[in-house]
Amino acid sequence: MKIDILASGSAGNCIALTANGKTILIDAGVAKTKIEKRLLEAGISAPDIIGIFITHAHADHVKGLPLAAKYIIPVYATDGEWKSIREPEDHDGLVRPGNTVMSSSDGWEVAAFKTYHDSYEPVGYTANCDDYKVSICLDTGKVDDDMLEAMAGSHAIIIEANHDESMVEQNEQYPSSVKARILSDIGHLSNEQTAAALSQLVRGRGERIYLTHLSSNNNMPELARMTAVSALRRCGFTEGKHYYLEVL
Ligand SMILES: [Zn+2]
Ligand SMILES: [Zn+2]
């Protein structure tokens, strides 16, 4: 399975997973032309995209959806999130958390799980192709047991490591309402929360971990990395030996 993080962060998120000559996108949160350019750089042909799976309808996850109309790609989202995307009559695919969303003749199987974020009905996804499982867990204020169960056994984990809690607390540019939102149970994952989730998920079988959606104001790539690496070291796992970690 080829994993290309085409965009990551509050300016936009888009992830491409490719196997068996087909690609799925998780979110399309940068402008269509940017996605087209990055697909080209990644060697992916837009007509090979068999679905765009939306986690939630915030602009940094859906801004590039005109891509779907141009290449006639089915879009999948929950009923709650469709409300913010376009008219419900235009549903391509309806996502129900806890269920399989798509099962294709190319061997792809995509399922959704409930996440906790300040949109109507946010989800994360697990994607399987050829017995390779990838979990995608973006904007969420917490990771609960059901989410861990859905993501268990993943070969690759793409998860947000949004902020360092003390950096948010000390940020003088942010009003207290914004700080409270970020830190709430329906905000974003801190480095510590992400590290705790990874400690539950990683088994030391060479998992590939991608830390994404880092805040440019409230996080530093090295801090996100060290928090995860330290937590996994306490579980007995060494980076480069038991798992591989990339910070986007
Ligand atoms: Zn969001
Ligand atoms: Zn976001």
C-alpha cells in the first residue's frame, strides 16, 4: 500500500492511499488545482481514484471537493456532514459509523468509526486492501475504546498530533474561547493524547506511523515526534526497529 500525505495541517488535509492500481482519498481539504498538482507529483492519475472519504465538513477537509465533480469520483460522508457539504439529494455515498462504507471489486474495503469533534457527525476511517490495514484518525478531541478497537491491528496509522497543551495555554494570540475549544473533548488531539493512543495501537510489527494536522502555532514537529517516541519507548518499542514514524 502506497501512502501519500498530499496535504496536512489547518491549511488543508488530503491523504491518498494506493493499491492494486486504484487510489482512495481521505478528505480533499486543499484547492482542486493543488490536489491535482500533488497527485501528479505522487504519480497518481485522477481517473484511478475510486472514492473520496470525508471525515467532516470543515473547510480544511472539503475545500477541494470540486475535484470529485471534475473526474466523477464518488464522495462518501455521514448524513450529518452532508448537511454542510451540499444538498442531501446529491448524496453519492452515505457513511454510517461502525459500518463498512465501500467494498470494491479491486479488493478495497473501507469502514468508518465515530470521532469527537465540533462538527455534526465526524468519523475516522479504516481502509483495507490485500490484507494491509490503514487507519486514519484526524480531527478528534479524544480517542475512546471503540476507536481503538476499530483501529486495532493496523499496519499504518495516520493520526493527528495537533498541539502541545502548554503551548495552547500560553498562546497569547488566542482568546480563551478558542483555547477551550482546541483543548475540549470535541477539539483536537494533543501530542500526549496521540502518544497514549499509539501506545495502545502499536505492537512493534513494523507499523508505519504518520503524525499529521500539526498546528503551526501550537506545536513543533520535533516535540510531536519526541512525545510519541518516548511513550512507545516506555512500551519497549524502538523507532526504526519496531515501527517507523514520520511527522508531516
Ligand atoms: Zn475540523
Ligand atoms: Zn482539520
